[in-house]
Amino acid sequence: MKKVGIFEGKARFSALIHAAKNGETIIVTKNGEAVAQIGPIKSEKGSNKAKDAMKRILSSKINLGKVTVRELIDEGRRY
């Protein structure tokens, strides 16, 4: 967990938001005392994990016998 003062936080706000988007939590301090926190939104983080997992599954070349995962999904959509 990174700590930044208010002045530094104001000067680097865009970079801090980028860090939060990537999962980092930043504590903002005033006169050495923690007063605020910038961090990722938990619900988005969870949904990104699910989307990433689905992308990995669909892009994999895994075969189940002679059938690919993609073929099984497409077949299921027909019914």
C-alpha cells in the first residue's frame, strides 16, 4: 500500500487513478495523518476476473475428445 501526501496526490492524480485501476490502494495523508484512500472498486475487479477467465477458456485449444470447447458452446446455443 502506497502513501502520498495531498500535494503529491494532486500533482499525480492521473497516475494514482491508473494505479488504482490496476488494483493498487493508495493512502492520502495530510501532515502525516491518513485522511483518504484511493483504490479499485471491488465489484469491477471481480467482473474483470470472470471476463478474463472466459476469454482464456474460449481462446484455448482444449479438446474434449474430438470436440473443442467453442464447438460445445456453439452447439448449446442451437438448442
